[in-house]
Amino acid sequence: MLRNTDMKYGSMSKFFHWLVFLLVLTLILVGFFWEDTGTIKGTVINTHKLIGLLTLTIVILRLLWTLNNPKPQIPNAKRLEKVVEHTVHGLIYLALFGMPLSGWLMVTAAGRPPHLFGQALPMPGIAQDKALAGLAADVHLVLAWTLIVLVSLHVLAALKHHFIDKDIVLKRMWPGKHT
Ligand code: HEM
Ligand code: HEM
């Protein structure tokens, strides 16, 4: 089943969810530790930039898919719970867009755009500007921590559903079939 239903996530949504999870986890680790990678650090940070742009593309496709599919409902959710769920998911999406856009803006304004096969990939319409690069770098760092906090809350909520409420919320996002 590729598409979502009112109760379950289809395989496409699950694929997008876990792919973005793996990409973001890698980007966060590489983002914080690239300077410790010695002689290959130039290649490592360029790879971070390229994977970041790939993630932006995937997040756009994922959002389009999500908006064109039913949203599985949380079983027995109270009004407040629904509001919190929608707010946290919405903020996570905002951070998923803000991270790659601020990163791309930062490196373009700093004159260090990503390179793919020798070809520079600057953000269109952005000239070199030290102050702008500094501002975008601040946004990239603050958003990184915002995303880490939001995802931690998100994981705690998933675990609460599974172990305390004992409902299907975690199981239905897990890969494979479930009852
Ligand atoms: C979802 C996408 C992305 C995530 C989750 C992510 C995450 C991170 C994190 C956690 C850091 C370390 C904290 C910081 O210094 O800001 C970082 C650093 C960095 N990121 Fe990203 N990033 C993403 C996309 C990008 C993109 C698209 C670019 C450029 C095209 C980029 C360029 C950089 C650079 C140059 C640094 C090093 C900054 C420094 O150490 O001064 N990032 N990233
Ligand atoms: C970088 C890490 C993560 C991000 C960015 C993320 C993002 C999201 C988003 C945006 C949704 C809303 C559904 C959609 O729009 O497709 C979602 C749903 C979900 N996520 Fe995550 N997630 C992450 C990690 C995790 C982890 C580690 C777990 C499990 C422990 C998890 C469990 C779930 C579950 C169970 C749902 C479904 C909630 C529902 O039924 O409405 N997520 N996630």
C-alpha cells in the first residue's frame, strides 16, 4: 500500500520519514564534527553541503506527498493533543526547510558554495556578503538545536504512545506490515 489511509501510513510516507531521519542524523553528526576529520575535512564539509541540498529536494517531495495524502488520525486524541501534534510536526517541517536554506545561503554568501564534479552550485541571486554569511551561520546553528529539541520531544511522544498508551502510533510508522 503506497498511499496513506485515515488510520495508517503507506509505504511511501514511511520511506520518506526514515530516509529523512537517516539523512538528518548524518548531517547533524557531520555538521558538528567535520573539523575533527583532519586532511579530508574539505571533502567532508563539501559532502555535508551536497547531502544537505539532496535533503532539501527530498523534503520538498515529502511535503508534496504528505499534503496529497490523508493524515492518519491519532486514536482517541483530545483536542489539545491534536493541536500539539500539528504544531510540532509543522515546526519540524519549518526547521527541515530552514536548515538547508540557511546552510546554502551561508556558504554562498561566504564564497564557499557546494561543488559537484568541479561545478560550483551557489544559491541563485546571492552575492558574496560577509555579514549575511554570519547571520545565516547563526540561523543554521540555532535551527540545528531547535530541530534537536523538537525531534527529542517527537521521539518522547512516540515512545509514550507505544509504552504508556499502548496504541498503534509508533507501530504504524515502523517499516513493514503491522496489524
Ligand atoms: C537538513 C539539512 C542540514 C542539516 C540538518 C545541517 C546540520 C548542520 C549542523 C548540526 C551543523 C553544526 C552546527 C553549525 O555549525 O551550524 C552544520 C554545520 C554546517 N553546515 Fe549544515 N546542515 C544542513 C544543510 C546544509 C547545507 C545545504 C549546507 C550548504 C550548502 C550546509 C553547510 C554547513 C556548513 C558550512 C557548516 C559548518 C559551519 C561551521 O562549522 O562554521 N549545511 N550543519
Ligand atoms: C530527524 C528525525 C525525525 C524527523 C525530522 C521526523 C519527522 C516527522 C514528521 C514531520 C512526522 C509527521 C508525518 C509526516 O508528515 O510524514 C513524523 C511522524 C512520526 N514520527 Fe518522526 N521524525 C524523526 C524521527 C523519529 C523517530 C526517531 C521516531 C521513533 C522513535 C519517530 C516516530 C514517528 C511516528 C511514530 C510518527 C507518526 C505519528 C502519527 O501517527 O501521526 N520519528 N515524524
